[in-house]
Amino acid sequence: MKIRFQSILLLIAFIVVSFLFYNRINKEQDETDKLNKGLSGLETIIPINGNITIKLINTKVELWCWARYLLGPRYIASKTNNYDSVLTIGTINLKDSLYNAYSKDLKIIWQNSDDQYCYFLSCKQ
Amino acid sequence: MDKTSRLILSISVFLGIVSCIYFICLFFKLPQLLLFAFTILAFFTTYLYIYKENNTFNPITQFTLLHYFLFIICIFILAQNCYNLSLKHGQWDAWAIWNYHAKFLQDSVNWKKLFQSTECDHPDYPLFLPATIAFFSNLLPKNLLLLFPFILSLLFTFLIPYLIYSQLVIKNKFIALLIFYLFCQDVFYITRGVSQYADTPLAFFFLAAFVCMEYADKNKKYIALAALSIGICIWTKNEGSILAFIFILFYANKFFNQRTIFYSIGGFLIPIIALLLFKTACTSSNDMIAAQNIHSFKRLFVKEGSLMIYDSFVKNMNEHFYYLKVGFFIYLILCIFQKRMPDKKIFLLISCTLAYSILYLFSPYGLDWHLETSQNRLMHQLMPAWVYVISLKFCRNKDNVNFYI
């Protein structure tokens, strides 16, 4: 038996692992996917060259990195004064207070919530 | 070089060239048609120049059923580990840096926005991985977008042990199989491999340069191929430039003599063009370099820092690279018994390991944190080349040490 057979075996293993991984990721839901669901619809509102900043209220810091990755190639900064809209993510128990606070001074363009977080995209009125 | 190794090299080098071409086309805003024309040209060039060889060396290697059976078990272990240790979005740097950068590069209009970002984005990181992902993601349907970065990382995780195996199996089947098994069962190697980071591709191209240099005296095209591999190392990660510098220094007589200089330039050309465009016109400076000043050199003489690096190195070695440590000591003992100096390649690798260690002394971050988060990855980049060079020593005397597996 020659090395060619070993290459074919390796290729089969490669295809099988890729296929199993593909099946798994279609079923698996992790925290990033949950956030992705929460932010769904936002990519049609935020222009690719928009200047967006993010505010996290009582949430994990990682959420900024995840949101940035999910909304890429839109650039979302956390520390900037040069922005035209603000994406706010807060824990769900703050939903009403955040809405009241933001709707006074800012225009809420888009909002969403799930069982863990509420999401607002706002801009200056 | 045998056919299997040439196939492995042509696949990987093709990916490297495609990423360079993709970036150059983005940079000069060249039309898609030209990009595809260049890609097809790259495909045929790698196929005809690297894979096809007229005066080919085809060792007739027959394997026993036991060898075949053990090889299948190794593959099974490798496949199972790869599947179990993979994550949907990859590990932290995968989605925070590499796949995130790829999303920018997919957009031929707004890709330069990547370089505006300054917050934990590392826009100065070279683009082999993001550009390759971006190129193929543009061709794939949306439901396969998460799959491709995984496939790419899986490919390099498979190719590293298989390239070493295909190189060793013609010399000593037992050693080849043993080394292949060590990779397949190595949870640390596979975790890093399928993490979707750029460390494993860098490790592969560095290893590929060593493999090519083994054949440089027989065929000058391997000089070009080694140069190309080293060029892609620089195009993969910033650390790649340190490895490339040391590698070129050690092999300067082979790269830059009258007979080979055009081959070397030919090999370096495409990745260096891409890198120069990237470094001069796009990116901000590297955080490590930007943090240096006139007093930085004083850190070289701070004993605590050096001790901390050494302790961390030993800890990582014992935890993740134990078989490399054992192999290295056996190598040294063999050298003593044979009354021979260690190979030049060993000194090259020691220099790379030392250079990586010294780098930490210039870290602008907390040394503890920096060592904890990255030293094992740097060691992972060098590990395949170390394993290859050490195992070559054990394979030299084919007839003496063949266990007929």
C-alpha cells in the first residue's frame, strides 16, 4: 500500500471533520449567536461607513467585541467623540429606564430585546 | 522531493499567493476579473512549477498492514481531537482580530476602515489569514461563511504533521509514524491548530522553509520556494519577520549567491510587495515598536524579567511540549556520542527561540500577563520546525534503525 492511500485517508478525515463541524455549528447556539439574534436587523440600518459608538450598561465587556465582530465591517468604537449614533446594550431589567432616559434627548432609531439584554440604537434629535 | 510533500507545499503556497494577490488587487482597486485571472495564473504556476516535476524522485515505499492500521488510528485520533477541540467562532483572537479583519477585507470599497480602528483591533497585523478568508468568503454562499475559517485552520493543522510524516517516511517509517502520532494526540497543538489563529499557518510556512532548504542543493526551485515560504511567514504575523530575518541570515550564502539570487528574489517578490504596500500605506505602527524609547535597552539587563521569562518558558515546555524536550535531550546525547556538532538548523532554531524570549523584555505590557497570553503560542510557532529538525537526526541512519513497521 502506497502513500497515496494515506493521503486519501487524510483527505477523507478532513472532509468528515469539516462536515461534522458544519452540522454542529448549525445546531449550536452560543452567546455570540444570542447577541447576533438580538442585533438582527441592525445591519440594514447602520451604514457601512457610519460612525457608531457603543455603551454597555451592566453587561459583560466582551459584548463590545462580539457586537463589533457581528456588525463588521461597520466600525464600532467604544471611546470616541466622533460618532453619529450610539448603540446601547443594557440588561433587560433596565429596559424601561433606559428607554425613558434616551427618548428625552435622543431619537431612538431601532430597539430590540431578548430574555437577557435590551438594545437601542439612538442618534441626536 | 517526493510527490506528497510537493502537493502539500503547492496547496499552501497557492493560498499564500492568493492572499497577497487579493490584497494587491484591493489596494490598487483592480477589477474582479483581473483578480480571478491572477488567481488562475497562480494556480497553474504552483501546479506546474511546484507539484509537477519531470526529474522526480518517487520512492517506492511499501507499507505493511500494521503500519497502515496504526496510521488509520492516528488519523482517527487527529480527526476526533480536531472536532472536539474546535469552537464555532474560534477562540478569542479569531473573532476579535483575524475573522474580524477578514470582514473588512471582504468589502472592496470600505476595506480601509480597518486601519482607522485603534481600540484593541491590531490593524498592524499582517493579512495572510484575513485576506485568504476574505477572498474565499466572497465566493461562498452565506451559510458557509463560518465554516471557511475553520476549514483553513483545519487544513494547516493536518498539513503540518503530514508534511513532516511524508518527509520522514521515505527515510524511516517507524520514526515517521511515531512523530505523526505525537502530533495527533497533542491536545495543545490541536487546540491551537483549530483555534482559527494565525500561529499555525505561520508554523507551517516556517517548517516549509526548512523542508525546502533540504532540497535546495538538488534543485534551485526549492530556493525560490523557501524564499516564498519565508516571505509568507512575514505576511502571516509580525513575529514572522523575526523568524525570516534569522532564517535568511543563516542561509544567506544559499539565498544570495550568484547562481540563486534570482530564484530568491522571485520567491520573496510577491509577499514582500504585499507587505510593503500594507506597512507603508495602510497600517499604523506596531504597539510593541511604538512603545520603545532610548531607555528600553536598559530592560535587557533587568535580572527579574529574564528569570520570569525563563521560568515561564520551562513551565510551558513541561506542560505543552514535553516530547520536544525529550527529543532535544536525546538529540544532544546523540551528538555527544557521535562527537558531532549539532546541525546548523538547531542553532537557527535556538536563535529564534532566544529572539522570541528577548522580545518579552521590551514588552510595554505587564510581563506576567504578556507571557501568560502569548509565550505558548510563540513556542507553538516554532514547535513543528523543531520536531522536524530533531527527527531528521534520528532518520539519518535508515538501515540501522528501521523497525519494519
